[in-house]
Amino acid sequence: MSGEFFEGNELPLDNELPLDPGAAAPERPGRPGRQAAAPVDPALAARYAEVVEEILARTPEHMPEPTLHRVRRVMALMGDPQRAFPMIHLTGTNGKTSTTRMVERILREMGLRTGRFTSPHLHDMRERISLDGEPIGIEAFLAAYDDVMPFVEMVDGESLAHEDERRRVRMTYFEVVVCLAFAAFADSPVDVAVVEVGLGGVWDATSVADGTVAVVTPISIDHTRLLGSTVEEIATEKAGIIKEGAIAIVGVQEAEAMAVLVERCDEVGARLEAEGVTIGVLSREVAVGGQQISVRGLAGDYTDLFLPLFGEHQAHNAALAIAAVEAFVGGGEQHITDEVLRGGLAGATSPGRLEIVRRSPTVIVDAAHNPAGVEALVEAVRESFTFTRLVGLLAVLEDKDVEPMIRSLEPILDHVVVSRTTSPRAIRPARLGELVAEYFGEDRVTVVDALPDALDVAAGLADEGGVAGAVLATGSVTTAAEVRELLGVTTT
């Protein structure tokens, strides 16, 4: 890491645990019985690193195979561990991870033992599988791996021997991690699992389990190669998580998407509760460190709640999360106690989502990676921050609809430093710089190939604006993750 900017400028972040296998975890306030974690044995850490490499060597998660056969087969061989616990299942285009984290946090505040599955991870694969809000421990992860892999290898063998050449493929990276999660949740055991899909819904590996509650955040265009090129086609894929007899909590949707979701609910006998009809945000105002919101839930209204997350979109995510918890614990008829809800929302975090990771100058990271996500980011920045100079640090993946993202960012950024992450899918900086210059002009664009150097340059440009200058690093989950890591923030 180069540049003076990185020296002695760490921003302490409360209530977070290090994922470095050899690091000791700080004691967390407010949760009795939690002790600092002991350092991990080096041999155990080394084996964990080997296992992660073995999993990563499989087909990447952005190249899924459209079948549930392999995961279902592994689950059946293991005795169907995914049926050992009730599940809240979440999909959508944007907001899935934040909403998942809020749901899990409220349930944990109720005293329930929780499992949480999210993707992708920022720094460590164990982030995807959380128990009681903490990334699964290395020993538990390896135990799940040892339990699952004999069955994965059996299914791999069956697949590779299949008479149909198209089905001669090993289980993918994502499929294996889903199997690990369900095995870990069953072994724990958890009272409830809160599970975010990886991609879509119908063919997503998490769909081998049936959610008693299905949450659908707003649907927009993304992953067109895999999900379809229209909102209607994408909604059809995502509607697959709504199972027979479930309660479906649905965020505000375009008309075409809502029609698909209504039809799916009718088809499987699911109960539909839609934002803007039976649930929703009643009011909100910006507050120091977040916002104050009032929400209408299924069982009543909840007023003057503090949410330590920025942006109107997070208020809507909170409304969906509250309704999902109400649907799960009492079929929508049981009011969440004031103490539980205030504690749950006040403890909500969403790493990599409009997250301040450094001061002097301020550095904010956001994982927005599609036009709808960037639009929400821009509105949140306008509402919540008053910087005299805002410098963008932009790195985007090749398969994204980048020009609408650039157009949305132009009004709020004084200058853009274009770079790339370590992802092999990243757009080359020179090419991205050309695209950005079309909207910003060449005098407002700087191209820096290496991300650490780009962060230094962006910080220097932000400092030209005085004490209120800031850097906004965005464009992909990988961008947010790698900037966090460069600044020494590797906790979630």
C-alpha cells in the first residue's frame, strides 16, 4: 500500500469481529456471555485456507448451472438438513443483503438462535454463513465441510458419469457453500435461518429449502445473461422462492414485476403483503448517523425508530424486514415489542453499503453495481452528506450496464479516479476512463491502473476541497471490499 494517507488514520468500528483466522475478537457489549475468541491454531488456519482454495476452484458463482438436482441430491443423501429449521427466504435485485441482516438482527434481539446466509462475501468466505450474527468459526466451517464433502464427491461422480454430456459437471462453488450452510444450521441447531438467494430464485441453490416467509425486494434489470432482459422475465425467476402456503412480503415493484408476483402467489396459495398497500414507511427524516423512521407493519405501526443506515432505500428495507419478522413469529398478528424492535434496528449494520470506513479525508464505500443501485446511492449521498468536494473512485465489472451508472454519478462527483479491482471480470481502466470521460469530460477524470495508488490519488484530490472533502468508492461489491481491506477494515 502506498502513500501517506494510509498511515495512522484508522477509523475504529464498534461491534465488529475480525475475520483474520489468527486474530482475537474484541468482547462485544450488550450480549451477555460473549467472550473474546481465542487465536486460531496455525495448522487449523492453514487447512481452512486449503479448503477455501478447493471450493474456489469450482465453477464460479456468476456462472451457475440452471438445475437444483445436484444440491437436492446432496441434501437427500444427508437426510435433508435444510428441513431441520424454519426459513425466511429473500430475493430481489437490490437491498437483499441489507434486508437479510435487519431481519436476522431483529430475530436475534428476540432471543432466537439464528443462522444467516448472504452472498457474496467481502473478505472471508465464512461471512456467508453466520450463527447468531457472527461468521461461522473456522472449526465449525471445517466440520461442516468434512460432513458434506463425501456426499458432494458422490454427486460429482454421478454427474460426471451421466449419459447426457450437458450434465457432466461438478457442483459449483455456490452450490457447495449452500450445502455447507444448511449443514451448519442444522448442526447448530438454529431456531430460524434467514437466507438470501445467490441469483434469481427458481434455480438458485438455496431454493432446495422452502421458506415459510418469502421477501422480495424491488426488482430491476441486472444479470440479464442469466435471468432475462426484461423486468417481467427477471421477476419470473425471482418469484420462484415463494412456496406453497408462504407469506410473501413484497417491496414496491414495477407493474410488470408485481403482476408476476401476484400470479405466483395465486398459483401456490401464498399470502401476499405488499409495500404501499398493507405495509410501508410512514415517515422518515435524516438523523445524525442514520435516520429516524416510522413504519406500518402487519400488526400495527412503529414510530420514531432509529436506523443507523443512510438512504431512503434502507428505510424501505427496514419496513420489509419488520413485516417479515411479524409474518414469521405470529403470522402477521403479533406486534413486535418496542424494546426488541428498537434494539434490533439500532444494532443493524450493512458493511459495504454507504459505509464510512475512514476519516480525514472521509472515505465511503458502497457496493452499488447496477443502475438502480447507483440511483439509490446518489439520492442517499445527496440527502445525508454535505461535502465541499466529493471524488469518486470507480471500478466496475465487465458484464454491468455501466453507462447509466456513470450518468447517475456525474451530478454528485467533482472528479472521478478510474481503476480496477483484482477481479478478472473488471473493466480495463483505460476503457472505463474513456466511458467516464464522455459524461464528465477529460479534465474531471484520472485513470490509475492499481487500486491502492488510485485510492491515494482520490484521497489527495479530496483533500484539495478542505476538511469537508471525501472519497466515494463504488462500482461493485469487489470495489467496496478491496477498498475496505486497503484501509484495514476487514470485519463484517
